Amino acid sequence: MQKVAGWDRKNGKIKQQFEFGGFPAAIRFVNQVARLAEKADHHPDIDIRYKKVRLTLTTHSAGGLTQKDFALARQINKLIR
């Protein structure tokens, strides 16, 4: 399987935590991720803690990681560049 910069792989999931300057910036990021996820019909687990956002990707219907997870992770990485 592939690797995506900044994402940790463990137990059939890939995860990354992002930190922003404040809560509004974190929410703007989550809204951008939501648009990407809707377009891809593939939705991450999202945990928001003030200015930190943790995203977890896995394909539940496949019981683990698929190409969809890595493709969405690459798109998310483009948001933060």
C-alpha cells in the first residue's frame, strides 16, 4: 500500500492531526474537507478540539484501507500547502 506525507498508518487506518491559529481557522479547514469528502463520496472521521483537527480515514465497507483513503488524504494535504 501507499504512503501519504504526514499521515500515520495503523490498524487499517490513516490519521493526521492538523493545528491552526484558532477555532475559526480549524472550522474553515473542516468545511473544506467536508466539500472534498462529499465530492468523493468518502467521509473521514473528524475530531475537533479547539484549534486542532484530527482526521482518520478508512473504508469501513472494505474493512480497511483502499485507494479512496489515499486519494482523499492527498487532496486534504493540498488544502494545507
